[in-house]
Amino acid sequence: MINVGIIGGSGYTGVELLRLLLPRTDVSIRFVSSRAHAGTRVDEQFTSLRGHCDLEFSDPATINQAECDLVFFATPNGTAMHQAPALLEAGVKVVDLSADYRIKDIGTWERWYGLTHTSPAWVERAVYGLPEINREAIRSADLVANPGCYPTTVQLGFLPLLEAGLVDTKSLIADAKSGVSGAGRAASVPTLLAEASDNFKAYGVSGHRHLPEIEQGLTFMSDSPIDLTFTPHLLPIIRGIHATLYAPLKSGVSASEEELQALFESRFKSEPFVDVLPSGVYPETRSVKGSNTVRLSVLKPQGRNTVVVLAVEDNLVKGAAGQAVQNMNLMMGMEETEGLQGLPLLP
Amino acid sequence: MINVGIIGGSGYTGVELLRLLLPRTDVSIRFVSSRAHAGTRVDEQFTSLRGHCDLEFSDPATINQAECDLVFFATPNGTAMHQAPALLEAGVKVVDLSADYRIKDIGTWERWYGLTHTSPAWVERAVYGLPEINREAIRSADLVANPGCYPTTVQLGFLPLLEAGLVDTKSLIADAKSGVSGAGRAASVPTLLAEASDNFKAYGVSGHRHLPEIEQGLTFMSDSPIDLTFTPHLLPIIRGIHATLYAPLKSGVSASEEELQALFESRFKSEPFVDVLPSGVYPETRSVKGSNTVRLSVLKPQGRNTVVVLAVEDNLVKGAAGQAVQNMNLMMGMEETEGLQGLPLLP
Amino acid sequence: MINVGIIGGSGYTGVELLRLLLPRTDVSIRFVSSRAHAGTRVDEQFTSLRGHCDLEFSDPATINQAECDLVFFATPNGTAMHQAPALLEAGVKVVDLSADYRIKDIGTWERWYGLTHTSPAWVERAVYGLPEINREAIRSADLVANPGCYPTTVQLGFLPLLEAGLVDTKSLIADAKSGVSGAGRAASVPTLLAEASDNFKAYGVSGHRHLPEIEQGLTFMSDSPIDLTFTPHLLPIIRGIHATLYAPLKSGVSASEEELQALFESRFKSEPFVDVLPSGVYPETRSVKGSNTVRLSVLKPQGRNTVVVLAVEDNLVKGAAGQAVQNMNLMMGMEETEGLQGLPLLP
Amino acid sequence: MINVGIIGGSGYTGVELLRLLLPRTDVSIRFVSSRAHAGTRVDEQFTSLRGHCDLEFSDPATINQAECDLVFFATPNGTAMHQAPALLEAGVKVVDLSADYRIKDIGTWERWYGLTHTSPAWVERAVYGLPEINREAIRSADLVANPGCYPTTVQLGFLPLLEAGLVDTKSLIADAKSGVSGAGRAASVPTLLAEASDNFKAYGVSGHRHLPEIEQGLTFMSDSPIDLTFTPHLLPIIRGIHATLYAPLKSGVSASEEELQALFESRFKSEPFVDVLPSGVYPETRSVKGSNTVRLSVLKPQGRNTVVVLAVEDNLVKGAAGQAVQNMNLMMGMEETEGLQGLPLLP
């Protein structure tokens, strides 16, 4: 039995952590904090938890975080960098679901997030929590920077191509589409149902904060300079990301669709949460709704030079809370898949 | 050519007034005011208007309302009661889309809206803008209180039954469902797509502000005391209200479904914006999307004692801006249907 | 470990049975039959099951049903009445999710379903599978008629009022709204996304097949003749039923909202799958998405004479497959809640 | 006043033609044919037309097409190639909304559509009905092949770049997303609300019939061989296409985002139905809902080498019926914009 805490538990990643952790008998949730809702029952905010959760939201000022083995930060960007170091120094492990520790180059981070980083030393020690790449490092990490939602699908989709050195890394394209839960639970006009439903649009095309995170990851995989064109779009659905990835084969490289299929199957055959679909089957976001699985297809349309990868995830699970639990499992020496085996909800 | 102005034009009823009025050659829009957006182009807020609208939002403080023949208030409750009287005294006609002048009993209004009314004398002079009941009074009105969205469907649905004295007015039920645009364009958590889509719930069951407005109208029709149970629900659609109305036949009254059908057809046969559907056809909200029409069905299921009326409208058109334009047409001596003949958008 | 089979497994109730049963270590699924898909892998139809299900759809003609302890019929109406008797006579227990055994009066059934019943003797022996009413009878039943989706919420919502004899049973109204998965997975124009989304309508108002089923149940509870006006509507959501129930207090009966709240809490306090919400909180369909729980509120608006009950369920879980599993648990001597403790998916 | 007929009027493009043509006083609709619905009123199928349409569906066998000046084919692929020639020879003009006359190379058409073409001579004489490219030819055409929905946005989006010779035509990518009305009004499982809502997926990635149509158009514009990777996706909305286009600048070509913006504005400044958005504003599908406008943005993210174009249309209007009416206007010597000036419906 381990003891965990959740800082910033009133958003969608907070309630999703609860959905995944409450049924577990090997994890005890010691606190869920929320400045705004301190003192009210968690199941008043989230009626879906009634009968499964007796917790109240705690005031962050009053909680004893040191009684935890591990603490999740489900806070807005800029909070964990202030609060995590004290915890880490007290021997508590941390999984940060925000962006504070994801980018190794402090200057890059500060430019994209518009803040001065207050704990750069911990950035260096943080492990980027994508188990499919960093599994062993995660096992021994004190601080895991949980990847962003878009970066998870985009990196996993490009991974086999980059590791194998098949594609031109200066001409990568990620056309990504996300459900609105990715924008969080804050009141805002653009994500109102009356604005976002029966509608579709791109946003952040000239520059989205997930771009440097993805490029850092792709550079690491390929050991080559990366130029990625990343176009996020807002989907009128609640959960789900679909990334459509395009990469031209390097000049002089030939690879058939069958060879690419075999490459993907081989790369991910031991991965519990990556499912390479059979040739001819394309992924759909609902096929992973509520689950920690990424499903992938790889194609080479019309036998031409451009490889197309289709990748889906549930942005709140593998793109956030599920991956955080997967990281917790690894960090605490538990079975990696524990508590993450629930089937997707379809239809 | 008449001159009109719109006060509070940055919400959904504001843009809908523009959609209906901009194509007209007999109406000139002199200003659209918005405190928040003063100085910016209207088509920046509403890209749909590009190419059809050169207006900027005006600061309410700087506009010359007196140059208008008629001014629409598309403001939150509590604004028109302050600003309309000066206009009216300057000879400008007013259509108020808010609730300020809808309820004749000042005490009732103040109790439900939590405000002290500042122009009770104009409440008395205001005409309730439901043309199917008050057409002649509207023609000569200076101030029209445009009905609420729910009250329009519910009153029109009950109208033939109450006028004919067929049903027990102490046991009326209106189970009403509205799209989220009825909640307006303000940022709020409950109307986020991630909260309201793939979801359905009732709200305001213990008491909704449209209850006294509806009961006042039904009392007027029937000349009897009314007890209405009114249950509003939030539909995961953008536009549309569906009211399902239940009324028991009075003891001693018998009326077949055919007789009820004939009663409804007869009552509304001259109404340009009320469509009684043939027997066996039920209305659906999309059949009036973007149009000023209310469609109605009347049934007596299983030959029992309870009459069921189904009524649909587009809450932004017949439930708000369209009815306001219909009232303007009447007040200005124009053809009642002018500018309101557009076909619904289906699918 | 028990052995079960599923006849007719390619629809929504079929895949939902699989979602609930596959993770269980105490249940072995011996076959899933489908005439249309025989010979293909189940996870080809339902990609969500990949990694959790190695079954192929069987041809109904070739399966050995007798190797099962219990067989689920997830077939269209009119199939189980032909096939269940042989199984039952071979000692296999049956849970029928179709309507074949729900209505005791054969004439009534034949009139509403337009078929001649071929096993009326088993109708008499069948137990209506609403555990909140029939728990003990279900434990010893060979054949359980699993209730319809609407009948489950409507009966549970009225139950405390009827048992306590508080309301006039000749004036009951159930205004019910269902997500489209209730219409099944057959290709049809009215449930296309382009027809049913951004839309809302009533259907079957003059007579829906669930009416006699509900009236039979309500009569049983109240021991009084019942007149129910039942109005189903189609919601543009996938899963979820919301029933808004209206009942006038009997002449001479007075009961405050607080007393009604206490009555409901008392009636359901031991029920694992019925959640009476605190006063002032209304249920929403998403609060039970993917779970076997019914949530209820009871109100008496404006202190008048009409009691309003709000009830939600997931039509594929408590309204179909979940209740079927609950019944299986009872019939097989397992813990009633086994495999049904998963948390709802929210958002 | 001109006389027109609609062959195949019971689908979404049929009802959309009616929505656009019924209000016109300069166009008389002589017949709307439908084999399946012959003899029933059109407004029984489409309640939205009640009060605006007294037509019945005609049996195709009984109509006198020769009384028309122009006939629209809103039929499945493979019908117009049989029926149009007789009409054309009788002097009736034809706008074919199907794909029969879109592709000049008969072999290519037959390979992609799996049919033998029965009127190849008319393929040669047909004019491809994209007014922004072929306006003058359309004015004098007898037979216009109305473009597909995807091809309209994709071609208009690439047009300025190809005409100016700025981009590498062997590395074009079109990542396109369409609402489900593009799949038509036929009953089918994949477009059921319960399958397609709250979901997103790609389809036809290995080869979609619009690929050769688009490549033919792009080749015509650029006079260069084209390699396009075209990835269509299904959006859970009713109307709307969003195409996200990617093209690398040719080696040696430099062009700033400002220069690209100026190029697009200049190319389309006289086009009544193409709206180039100001720099920094991105199009959204709802901004053109119900209207004949395409809105475009052009970007060069991060100052890199890849040009990104965002383009939206209403697939039933500019992508089908609206463009057909625009073509009719041109062919009949009417004002090009007549009947197409309605404002989009937002929200």
C-alpha cells in the first residue's frame, strides 16, 4: 500500500486520476487539494464519484504532503516548479502533469511559457515520462515530467520511423485534432458548447507550446535536427486526440507499406499500451475512450514517397492521468499496467 | 427605410438580430453597442458576418439613440428598465428582449429577479409581444416586452386548449428542453462542451424565472387561476426548444384527438409563424432551425384523458430575435413577415 | 468459475456484455454468436476490445449451448421465445435481454409486438429481472426477463411513491428522453448523425411498447389500476436515459418535499445501484455513463400538489447489459455487485 | 423566369437545392424526382420546407424534362452518364452534382469508380464547374460537372500557390475533415450518431475517389506533375469541411507570410465567394454554415519552409448545391450571386 496525494484536483486530470486510483486497493489517496473548493466534498463537484469517494478537497496550505510516497501535480503551468522541490527534498516522489519540467532547455521553456523558471536544477534531474522511451530511467526517477497530450501521440507515432532513420527529419508534419477536454475545465467562451459543437477549426498554428516539447523528443529519438510543422485543431468531442503524421522517406530509402507495418509491429510488440492495428484498419478515437492505449496505423498511400501514420489516444488517460499512473507504477515498483486495464467505453 | 439601433449586441440574440436585419433594404442599422467590444469591428467577433456588415461596436455612452425610430435592447435583465424610459420619452420605440417589462405585477417581478424595478410606470404601458395574442396592441405600442424563449412555445402550445376551456388549469405540466444557446454567450463551466455535450439534465426545477411569465400569460388566456409545473432541461444542441405539454381534460369534457387537431388547425390557420402538423407527424427542433416558425402537434395518447402537445421553436428566432423583428414589423407598420421568410437549415 | 454464452452479440448490448464480463476471472465466455459475423473476430467489429478478447463470432447453428451454465439473449424481439425453451429444459439458465418474456398477459404482448407467442408457459415461469423489486425471486429463477431501458428508470422512480400509496395512479406522466444507442446498431436514416444530432424530438407518443411493461410493473407495486402517459424522446447523445416523472398527490394526502426525500432515501438505502441525491442536486446522464447506477431526485416544486421525480441511468448498463449481469450474479449465487463496480466516465 | 428540374431530390443535396431555389422568383422548379418517394409530398420528407413547397416527388419515368431550361442531377454516381445525354441533345442544360463528368481521362474515371463510362463524348464537352477557375467556360457550357466537396476547398486553397509556381508540386498534402452529411442520407452503420458522434477517424487514406479529381485540377493550375497525399477524416458535425493544406516552398523560392497573405488577397479580391481572412485569424466551419463562401488563411509557421493553408466550406453549399446554383446562374446569364447571399447561421 502506498500513500499518494493530488495537488490541484478539481480539473479534468484531477477527476481522471481519482477515477483510476479510487478502485485500487494498493494505493491510498491521502489528499486532493483545491484552493477554490477547499472544504467541500469531492463528489459534490463530480457526482460520478458518489459512493466511491469520501474525500473533501483540502486547502493546499494545510496538507501534510510529506506523509505521501508520491504526489501528483495536476496544476496549471508554473505551480509545480515552486512547490515540487520542497517535496522532493523531503523524499517524496513527484509526477508533474503540467509542463514545468518537460523541456530541458530553460531558455526555450521560458520563451514559450512566458515565465522565469524557479527550479532549473530539478529540470535537469527530471525524467521525461514516456515509458516507451524512458522506462528504465522512470523506474529510478524522483521527479517525472508527464508528457503533454499531443506530444504523447505524436512522438509515439513518429518513433519507429525516426529510430530506424527512414524519413527526412526536416519535413515532418503533425496534423493533430483534440477533444475539448484538453482545454481544461475553466470557464471560457471558445469552448462553450454553443461555440465549439457543430464546428471545427485550427488554433495555435503559428506556434503551440507543445511544439518545442515534441521537437525535443523527436531530436532525442533520431539524433538529427528536426523541423516539425505542428497544426492543432479543436474537435467537437469530449475526449480523444487523433494525430495524422506525414513524413517523406529519405532520399535513397525505399520501404514498402508491408515493411513499415512490420517495423511498427516489431517496435511495439512488448509495449502494453501501444496497439499497432492490422494493415487496412484505421484507428478511431472512441476505440480508446477511457483507456490508456494508443492505437496506430502506418500507410504509404498510392505507393508514393510519403509515409502516413494515424495515432489515437484518450487525452485524459494516456495523454495525462493514465500515463501519470503508469509512471507512478514504474516509480513505485508496482506492475506497470496495474489499474490501467479497464476496457474502453464503446459506444 | 427605418433607422434602428441595437443595445448589447455582442451576445447570441445580438448577432441573430444582425443576421435577420442586415439583408433588409428597408431597415438601416445605425449602431450596435457593446461596452466590452466598443471600437472593434462586429465581424471580428462574428466572422459569419464578414462581407455583410461594416459596423463597429459602439460605446453605449457615445451613441445618439434618438436618431433611431426603434431600439432593441439585447441586454441582460436590469439594464433596459434604466435606459429605455429616456428613449421612450424622446419618441423612440423600444423592443426589449430582456425580462424587464414582461411581468405586470411589480412585486412578482422583483421577487423572481432580485432587483428593485426602476420604471414601474412603463411596465404598465408595455405590451407583451406575443403577436398571436396581442397583435393589435403591438401595432400601436411604444414599448414591447419581447417574450422569453420558453414562454413563447409553452403559451402557444396551451393557447387553443385554454381559450376553449377544455382543460383543468390547476394541473398543467410543461416539460421543456432547450439548447444551450439559451444560456447566452457568457463563459461558464456548466455550458462548456466538455460538460454539456453527451449529457442531459434538468435545472431550475424548484423555480425558474419563466414560470411567473408563463403563468401570467396562461391566466390571461383562460381567465382562470393556473398551476403549472414547469421543468426546464438542458439539451446538448445549440438552437432549439421542445416543449412537451400535458393537460388533463376537465371533468365532464370529452374531446377526441381529431377534434383537438381541428381546434388547433382552426386557431392558428391565419398565423404566419405557427404550423400545426398533420395528425401523426411530430415536430423536431431542426425543422425550425434558423426560422421564425413554431410547429405544433396535439395528441390524446391511448384515448385517455390527458392531452399532450408537442411544440418546437428556434429559441434565438421565434424565442428571441425573430419575434423581436416580427414585433418591430408590426410596430413600424411594415409587413409582419418581412425579413422572416428564410427557410430552416436542414440538415 | 461459471460458463456463459451470448446469443446475438454484435449489437450494442452484446459489446456491453463483453465489456462487463471479459475482465472477470470468475466468468468464462464460451461463445458469442452472430449470424451476420460468424467466423470473424469479435475485436474486428469492436476495436475497443483488442487485447482483451480472442473470441470469434460463432454461427448460432454450431454452438453447444448446453456447455454453459447461463446464456444471455441479446437478440431482437421474437428470437428468445423460440430458442430459450430448449436451453431451459437442458438445465441452462437464461437471461433474456429482449422483450419476449417481460409481459405476463400473452394477449397484451401479442398486440404490442405483433407476433404470436410460441412459449407462453415460460412466460408464466419467467421472473421480471428488476432486483430492487424481485431480488429473491431472481435468485432462484431459471429464466429472467431483463427489463427494458425506459421501464427500469420509470419504475424505480415511481416505486417509493406507489408503494407508499401517496399519488393518484390514474394521472401519472413519464416524460422520458433516451440516447440513440437505445435504438440499436442497425443502419437506419432517423438515427444517422446528420439527422439526429443538433436535433430533438418525441416519438412513439401515441403508443410505445414499453408502456404496457411499465404499467404492469406499476400495477404490481401499487395494487391499483394505472393510467400512465408515457412520452419517449430521442436525445442527441449516445448513452443515457433521463426520465422526468410527474404524479399528483392523492386527494387528502399531504407530504412535504423533505418527507418525500426521506421516503426515497429510506426505500433505497440498501440498494447498491440506486443513488438518491441530496436535496437540491439534480441527476445528469453523464454521472452514470458506463455504470450500473440509477440516480434519483424527488421534488415538489413551488410547494404545489405535483411530485416530480428525476431519474437517470445508462441505458446500456442498468437499462440492459449491466442489469443482465446483476441478474446473472444473483442467479448464480455470486456477489450481486461483482463486476459492476466500475466508476462512471466523466467527463 | 427559368424552368428547372431536379433529378434525385430526396438526399441532402436535393433538399439543399430546394432551400436555395424555392425562395427565388426568377426560377420555377418544375419537378423533383425520386424513385423511392414518388407520389408523396416533398415537405413530408423534409418538414423544414412546410409552407414553402407544394411539390410532390415525381417518378423519374413520368417527368417531361424537356420543359426545363436546366436540369440538376443530384443522383448517385453512374446515373447522369446514362440520362444526361438525351436531355443535352434536346437542348436542356445540365448541372451534374455527381462525379460522372468530372474526370477527363476515361480510364482513370473507370478505375476509380468501377464502372464503364457510357457517354465519354460528353465528358470531353463537359466544363468543370469551379467558377474561380472556369468562369467564362461555364457561362457558355451546356453540361457542367459540379466539383466534389473536398476538391472545391482543396483546389481553392492551393490555387494561388500553384498559379504563382511557389511550391514543390511533388510534395503536397491535404489533410481534410468533413462533416457526415458528405456521406449522404443513406442508412448506414458507420454514420449512425451512436458510431460517429464523440468520435473521430480517418478513412479512405490509401485512396479516395476525390484524389484523381483534385490532382487533375491542380495539374491544370500548375502545369506540373502533382503528387498529393490526401487524407480524409470524418468529423462529428453535420455540415462543414476543413482542409489543412501543406506545401513546401520550392528550393530557391523565398516568400514571407506577409507576401503569401498579399498573394492570396490579390488572387481572390474579385471573387464573391472566397474570403481571405486577415492575418492571424483562422477559419472555422461554422462561419460558413448555410452559405456559399469559402474562407481561407495562409501561414508559414515558425518562419520555416512549409506553407500552411486553412480552408473551410459548407460541403452542402459551396461543396455541392450552392456551387450548382452558382453554375446555373452563370449558365443562364443571371447574376452569379443571385440567391446565394444568405448569411451563415451562427451560432
